[in-house]
Amino acid sequence: MSAPPRNPLAPPTVADGRLLGFDLTGRRAIVYGAETTLGGAIIDAFREAGATVGVTSTSTDGAVLFALKKAAAGGPAEATDLRNATNVQVSTRKLAKALGSLDVGVVIPEAVAVAPIGRTASADYGAIIAGNLTVTYNVFRSLAKELAGKRPAGRLIVVLSPHAVRGVAGASAYAAGQAGVLGLVRSLSQELAPQGTTVNAIVTGWLDDSPANSPDRDDDTLERHIPLGRFGRPDEIAPLAVYLASAASGFLTGQAFYVDGGLLNRS
């Protein structure tokens, strides 16, 4: 087996503390939506980068409690209905206290519905808006209170689906809820900038387990819309979340970053 080619240039010397993009040592984070596969991937990446993580679910449904317990891995956890502002505030306070402090919050809203607008009942529309926009608003409001005056500055991150920026027929309620979150990110980034807290969004492409993809989806048709020719994986989203949670991202706020295989840049 031949040796790898030698780099003809010696790497530069980098001062201590300059490469902080994937170092979360000493940082404390809460992941809301820990029962999701994306939540699990981000939790694993945060822990690998040195963070201490508390977790909560998006709801108190029995089906998510086992996944929440697994994600907690013995750490602090709260089963919470994120649509209820009071419950979110109480759970955030409990988790922050259990962690000893708080630096980072990540929320993954995933209330999904696919139906034509003419067959979407008002109650269903309200539930989808609540499960996406209201959930994120409640979480960010409780986190903003916890992070006020925090040094080093806090980080707020939301993970969204491609529906947040790309129209898809039959998903108007879901798209409205997800797109509304982007407006929240932009506005809140301005409001929280004076206290040093950054607010950013990660917008994924189609993932191999995207909840909006039905069991009978046509994978070949969907993949033809992805320039890289395949679905993404949750562990390909997590590194960007680590970077946005780190000290190195302090001058990034109000942005939506695409991790999508080129999908959202395609006309």
C-alpha cells in the first residue's frame, strides 16, 4: 500500500483558541424535539464536541417518551407539550437549573400535514401552525429570558424542512408554519443582538426519514430533484448545528443555512 502524498507546505501555526468551530467544551445546551432522529443526531454531536445536554420532547404523547428517555442517556429530561407557553417556560427553567447554566437552545418543530387547502379544516390548520410556529416562538421566548446577560453569548437554533422555503402542492398549512419561523428568526436576531444572543435556522433538504415523505413516496422522482442524487442523513445536519452553537459563530445571526444536497438552489 503506497503512502499518501506528502503536503509540500507545512501547515501554519494557529494560536490557541482560534479554531473553535467544533468545540463545545463547557457549553450547556437544551435540545427540544429530542425524540426525533434529527434531535438525536444533534444531541450525539453536541456531546461528542464536549457539551452537556438536557433534552425535552415536542409533546407528552406516550409514543415519544421512550425515545426521550433514550436521548437523555441518564441526563436531565422533561416531557413537554411545546405548544403550551407556560409548560415550556417551566421545563426550560428546570433543565437550565439541572445543567447549572445554559448557553444553547435547539428546537426541531415537526408537526406535519399534507392535504389540499380545500380539504384542510380550520382545526387542522391551527394545529399545524401551533406545532411549528407557536412551538418555536414559545421555545425562543423562554430561552431568550434564560440567556439574557449571558456571557459568553447564547445561541438559538431552529431546524426546518425544505417546506420553509420551497412551495410544494398540498402542503400549504405546513409550509406556512415553517416559513413563519424564518420570519421569527430574522426579527428575533435583531431584537436579541444587543444582548449578544444569535438566532439562526438550518433548513434541511429531503432526508432519508423526512416526516413529510409518505410511506408510498416515489423515491426515484424525489431524488431527481436533488443535484447530489440522494437523500440526506441526520448526521450530515448535526455538524452545522455544532458550529452554530460554538464560540466561532458569534458574528452569524438572522441566517438560514441550507444543508440540502443542492435542492433549494435548483429552479
